[in-house]
Amino acid sequence: MAHTGTGFFDRKGNFFKNARDATVSDLAGMLGQIGEGESLAPGIAYMLLERRAEIERLFAEHDAMLAEEAAVKAARVADQHDNVSQLPTRPAV
């Protein structure tokens, strides 16, 4: 007897029985060929998906560090302008 089912497709249109496998396929596609011979990308993609929460936390910390770095650089530029004095103008000869 016929029955219905659920399937998932990656960005290339390949069919997968579960969402995890479709996502791993998309991640592996973005990574491209890694290594010689059979690509290591699918295994790395699987690890990325499994450690997603840790990776997202690291990226959030990275973004915070970049914001802090930009603030420090902006403060340095502002301080440099305070240390510069305008020389008095001399009359033209």
C-alpha cells in the first residue's frame, strides 16, 4: 500500500531522509575538496554540525573581541588628536 513520507533536499537538489544529512551535504559543499583522494569535507561538516553550539559561542566571543578591538583603536585615534597642537600662524614674508 502507498504511504507518505518526509524528505529533505540539499541546495543541489539531492534527496535525504533526514535534515541532518541534507545539512551535512550543504556544509560539505561549502567546504569543497579537502585533502587528496576522497574529501575530508563530509566528516568535517558532520563535526561542525555536531559542535554547532560551541562554534556559535566561539564566533560570538570573536565578534565581541572585534568590537572591543575597534573601540580601542577608535580611542587611540581620538587620543592622538588631543596630543596635537596647532602651531601659530606666521605672517607671510
